[in-house]
Amino acid sequence: MIALEESLARVCHELRGPLHAAGLALHAAARETPAAARRLRAVQVELGRAAAVVEDLDALRLGRPTDPGAAAGCEDVGRLVRD
């Protein structure tokens, strides 16, 4: 069981870096090209969903409750549709 926990911790750590870097790049691109900001928002929503899944994995590993609505990104999807 410890090997599984260590593997999950490693996976979560390795996924957080690229997700964070991609989010920062999208944020910078949206500021530079406001016309593309709405299109980039769709990618930001998906990155947020992926980050929520990583947080859920980490919470499971630590025995904490997860937030099932976080991965769905319901608020962000509504904003995306309006945009």
C-alpha cells in the first residue's frame, strides 16, 4: 500500500508542474492578445479540470474527502458558454 501511495504522490507532483506552467502560459497569452482570450478560456477550463483531478488523487492518497463538483468545473463551463 505504501508503494501505491508513493506512486500517487509522485504522479501528482509530476502533473502539477506542467499544468501550472500551461496555465501561466495561457494567462500571459490572454493578456497579450485580448481577442483570443475567450478561445483560450476553453483551454483554461480544461486545465482547471485536470488540476482538480490531481487534487482529488492527492486527497484520496491522504485519506481526505474529495470535492466531486470541482473536477466538473460547473461554474467555469457556464462562463465559457456565455463567452
